[in-house]
Amino acid sequence: MKKKNIPNLLSILRILLVPCFVFLFYNEHLLLALVVFLFAGLTDVVDGYLARHYGWTSDVGKILDPFADKLMQCAVLVSFATKQMIPLWLPLIYISKELLMGIGAIFVFKKKNRVVKSAFWGKFAVCVFYASIVGLVLVNRYVTGAAAAVLQAVISVVMLGFALLALLQYFRQYFRSKS
């Protein structure tokens, strides 16, 4: 195995962790599912560091990495929504946003023959996403009643707000590059 393939292998590992998360989550092992989710996040950080630091980037990696991330994020949101840990509107809007970004990335690739890479706001939104999921697990585990519902809603709005901000920044970046 060549060292330059490590980032792509880490992305593949993240894809394989998605069914592990789902299995643990639906078998009432919420904390273990959270550990799998956080481990996936750690592999994302390591893969990004290795790819950038050592120049081990590839067009395959630029597609595989965000695909693995979005697959895990969508699996988490759908899982949480089915257990009423978040409002149903959150995964609906979030997944729609991801589809829009995917379509936009395909459009840019076809038009400019380049893969869109992540920018600061996208990375920041992912950090907010991970922190929000940890917060939602803690709320689900330790808070009850109306307080839990309010906290779930606040965390959901903050998470979605940063995701939409990232989307707007990508559109802004695209339209600036056209002028």
C-alpha cells in the first residue's frame, strides 16, 4: 500500500462506519454509536491533515471524503429524527441542502472541470454539526420534559444555521469566481 492512499482509505473506513453507527444506534447503544460517530470525525480530521500536509490529495479523495462525511451526517440526522431526538424538519432541510450542494459541485465540475474543495465555513459548519450531535445526545440522556424539547430545537436551529451559512458562502464563492 502506498502512503498517498491513506486519506482515501480513511474515507472508505468512514463509509463503513455508517452502518456500524446505525446498528448501534437502533440497538439502544447510544453512547457507543456516539463513539463511532466521533471516531469517524477524527478520521476525517486525520485524512484531511495527511492529504494537505503531505500533498496526498486526489480527485477521487476530493469526492470520496465529502461523500463519506455527508453519508454519516445524513444517517445520524435520519436516525435521530426517527427517535424524536430532533425535529423532522431538520434532516429534511439538511439533506435538501446537501443535495443542492452536490448538484452545484457537479455543475462546477462539468463547467470548469475542477472539483470543489471545502472552505472554512464548510469545515466550521461540520465542527458545529459534531458539537451539536454530542449536545443532542447529552440532552436526550440527561434532560427531560419541556427543557429537552427547547434544547433540541435550539441546537437544531444552530446546527442548521451554520450549515446554511456554509451553503451561502459556497454560492458566494462560485459567483465571485465568475466575475
